[in-house]
Amino acid sequence: MTALPTRKLEAFRYADIDALASVWTSLAQPERVEVAAQQKLQQIWLPNGEEIDIRRIEMTLEAGAIARIFALNNAARYGRIELDVTLHEDADFSFNAANIGGHSATLEVVTTIRHIEPHATSRQTVRSVLGGKAVGSYLGKVAVARGADGTDSVQSVKAMLLDRGATANAKPELEIYADDVKCAHGATVGELDRDQLFYAAARGLDLASARALLLEGFVGGLWDEIDGDNEGIAEAARAALKAIA
């Protein structure tokens, strides 16, 4: 392994360096995943149940390949997802992820999506729900190379803060060297709507149940496109939300 990173590095600006240091020497090189031309991959990433949970992936999609990744980032102390994806011609990639944490958890999603050939598509949707003094961050770069005309890329980042001590960071970034591309990004940070909470409470729900219901709606749409049973990740997300609601 190389030297332990510091917060001077952009990709580690919000990291829990002390937590990272405790596992740094045991971290393997990023897992490498290749999706062959015209093939489809779907993966569901659940927390490992440990206080510190770090997942590092380098993925390549060959021409016409499709990949769908669904991730729940919910480590009690420090959770980090690093994802570096390279897209060839007509490849189609989507990443749906939730940071859900309370107390003093630090949860990060750090992505680099490389469009190196024409007409590839990427979609990133990240939702964070943060209570206590938790910190949730998304740092995402989309790099469009020369000649990668027809690229279509979207980054959608939203965070819900449940307590005044919680913090959300969002830094979507575009680096474009091609013509005729569609690249969009948006980031918002907010709180639960008091009118919606009142509406739910007026129909018999206690405050905790009303909050949990609204938060489930905020996050639940991330799993709608799962091909097959999504109950595992949906139930894990519900449990995480109830713990901080």
C-alpha cells in the first residue's frame, strides 16, 4: 500500500483519517470488475456489519455492456465506497446509493466515471439521510474524453439532515473534452417537511413513525430498478432509517 492519504487530497477531504488508518495496511488493491461486450451485470452492495466498511471497485464496461449497482452505505463509524468506472462505446452504467447514518458516523461515496468512447450513458443517484453528528459526502467526477461524442451523463445528489449537528457535502464535477454531449448534475440539502410530518401525524402516526415513513419515501425509490427481489436492501435501509429517525 502507498502512504496513508491526508485531507489535502481531494478524494479524502472529508474522510475519517483515524478510522482509515486503522485498516489501511490491510486494504487490498481495488477489486477489478469487467463487463464483457453486450453483457449485463447487476450487483447489490450491503454493509458488512463492521464499524469500518470500505469498498473499492474498478470497473470496465466494454462496448454495449450494461451495469446496475445498488449500494447501502451504513457503517457505524466510517463507510466509504470508491468506484472508478470506464465506459466504452454504447455502454450503459447506473449507480444508486444511500448514505444512512447517525451519531458520529462518516459516510462517503467517491466516484470517477470515465467516458472514453462515444454514446455511453451514466446515471448516478445518491441519497443521504444523516442524524446526530454524522457526516455524509458525495464526491463524483465525470470525465468525458476527446472523441466521446454523444455522452449522456447525470448526477443527482440529495441529502436530508435530521439534526443540526449533521453535515452533508456534495461535489459533483464535470471534465468534458468532447462535443455534442449531455451532462447534468444537481445537489440539494434539506430537512423533513413539517407540513408532511403534520399530515402524517394527523392520520394517527406517532412522530417517529411519521419521520420513518417520509424518510423511506426519500430513499426507497433507489431500489425500484432492481431486477428481481429488492427486499434485502430495502429492509436493511428501513432498519437503518428507523435507528436514526
